Amino acid sequence: MPAHTADILVIGAGMAGASAAAHLAESARVVVLEGEDQPGYHSTGRSAALFSETYGNRAIRILTSAGRRFYEERAGGLAEHPLLTPRGVMVFALPGQQSRLDAAWAELAPLDPGIRRLDAREARALVPVLRPDKVVGAIYEPGAMDIDVHGLHTAYLRQLRRRGGRLVTRAPAAGLARAAGVWIAATPEGEFAAPLVVNAAGAWADRVAALAGLAPLGIVAKRRTALLVAPPPGIAAAHWPLTIDAAETGYFKPESGKLLVSPADETAVPPGDVQPEELDVAIAIERLLERTTIAVNRVERKWAGLRSFAADKTPVVGFDPLAAGFFWLAGQGGYGIQAAEGLARCAAALIEAGRLPADLAALGLDPAALSPARLRH
């Protein structure tokens, strides 16, 4: 029998694994296995997340709203600083994108009474660097907020430790087998055993499933590029909203006294330590220069991160129908930070009680919409 035993093994200590483990540790002995030297290295630690209750499909919106109070209360006081700060989002239409903007307005307006439709003049008053010939109208969501990703992730890990959970780094799962009702994970740090394993391995989720003898669900890792540049001199940019075109081909927002710029790329890549491609950096700069009067003299920092999606862009949360005690928490894509608390609560409730939290079920969240069974054919 392995020397290290627990009630639940969680594979992956990014936002998904850390949040679920923090909840599960309240009533179970939990060990989190992380392959890197530090948790959250590949996705969580490279995310520039926003909290928007209108972003994503209906399931994502329910999951996001479920975590709002938790974030507002600084993760139950475990975060040292506020986790949410005002930012806002402005979606603007380039010439030729008016129909996309109309469709977005029809979808978003019923979701939030604070959302406003702006004409070109109003959009440029909000973000004055937009070129007059590059904006025909916009939608403004003033209630969207920046998320302190590091603060939230740290709060979950702190909660895990306070509840007696254990985080083991440099422990990638090299083998995963079930015997006598127990899963045994072989790692460089030794063997760990538990009757239940949570696959929160992000971009590596299908690979972890393969270790357990399961066919993949089709979780695809996609690269997202970001860079920091200096804001325009003499212009107060700190209050600008995140600004993105209606086709989602590029965005920018204030970030720590700089401007964070991205081409909003989603390039399918193998799981790994992704780095920014020079072409994507060049595209981001080119689009910024075309759409705004911002001058880019140099790139102060550039990076890339992984976002992992199922085919329907809905997270996968639930027990695999083909393997006892194997639970999926994956495919969180671009929603994994804002929906982390809702997803963690769902995972804990499904594991502990076999059903979703009552408040989320009452809002119409369907466990079948999250279940891995929907992707098993």
C-alpha cells in the first residue's frame, strides 16, 4: 500500500484544483498533486481575468454569479486585498461589425439593466484613443470588474492548508491505476492513494484520463498571447474599460500603470510551457495601431498562457460514467477564474451529495450540461 493516503486526490493545483480542494478539505482528507514547482504556473498565473456576469453561455453566467459574494467578501476574509475592482467592458464595432454589435446587444441587454448602448461619439468619450473612422458604435458594461487572480488563488490554497489539506509540488502523475476500489497515482514524490481522484489538470486533463485508461473527452489547449506597452503620455488611461472589438479580434485594458494588449488569439497547441509567438505579438500591435492613436515604441513584457476548452465551451464537471471514482473538473477555458467559486461548489456538492448546490439548481443549472457523459459517445 502506498505510504501516502487520502480520501481524495486532486490532480492539478491551478485555480480549478485549488478551489475544489479547498472546499473538499472541509470534510475530507485531500492531497493535491501539482506537476510544477509552483501551483498555477501555466494558466492561472498568466491570466488577466475579468468578472462579468454577462460573459459566456447560460451555465457560465449562473456559475459566475454564484461566486460574486464570495469574491466581494475577499474569499471569506482569506484574501489580503479586494479581489474585485471596477473596470468595465466596452465592446465596439469596427466598420462592417454593426450586425455583430446588434446581435450582442440583443443578447446582453436583458441580462444587465446597467448595460448601455453607445454611439461612436460616446464610445470615443469613454476611450478617447479610438480612431474616429474605426468605431461606429459600442456596448458598455460598467459593472464588469478586474479580478486579482493571484489573490484569489492564494486564498484558496490558504483555505486548503487551514482545513488540513496537503499540496505536493513537483509531483506530476506518471501513472494512475485503480485496484481494490482505490486509485493509486505514481509520482516522482512517491505513490499516493485515495478512492476518489479529481482530474483538474487543465490542458493535461485528457492525458491524465489516458493514464487511467480512459478515452479523451477532447479537451483542447489554446494559446492566448498578451503584452504590456506604455500608455499614451499625458492621457489618464487608468479608468478606461477593457476595450474589445465586436468580432473579438483584439483588446486592451489598463494594467498596473501600463496597457495590456492581446490579439485575443485561440491557437490550438499541445499542452506545455507555451511562449508567445512573434507573429501573434506583431498582430496585436498592428491591430492596436490600426484602431487607436496609441504609439508603441517597445514591448515591455510579453507572455502566453493556456486556456482549455471542451467542444461546446462549457466546463466539464462530474464523474466519468466509465470509471468509478474518477471525477472531471476541466475545460474551464476563458471562464475558469470568474466561475471558479461556482465550479468548486458544484464539484464539492456532486462529490459529497451527488447533486448540485440547491441555489444553483434553482437557477436552472443542469448537471447534465456539465457532465462528462455529454462528451462520451
